[in-house]
Amino acid sequence: MKEIKDITELRIGMTIASKKTQFPMKVVGIFCCSYPKLDNNKDVIYADFEGNEGDVFEYSINEIYIEDGKQ
């Protein structure tokens, strides 16, 4: 489990997990609107998992972490 300090640490295709559910998902989109890095709470990470037929999941940077060894 690797904490995320800055949105620039994330890349499309990385495996992340929600701190609440700990369910692994792939990053499918990143919306960065905190310029110049003033407020990370406005950044949005979109994640999805294989087989999902619904909408993608939206997370803030404070709600997720990077899965170890799955970057």
C-alpha cells in the first residue's frame, strides 16, 4: 500500500484501491484541476474494474492508495 501525495504520481492503467473497500481497480481517467497544486481535494480519479457494466468510480486523491507492485 503506497499513499498518494500528489496527483502526478498516478498514471492511466495503474492499479489503485479505495481505502474503504480495498478493492483493486485500474485508473481510467484523471481530472486535475488544482493549479498550481493548491487544493488536491478538487482532483478526481476515475477507476474501473474488469467486467464492470456500470459507470466508472470517482475518487479524490485522499480516498485511494496505489497497490504495491501493480503500477
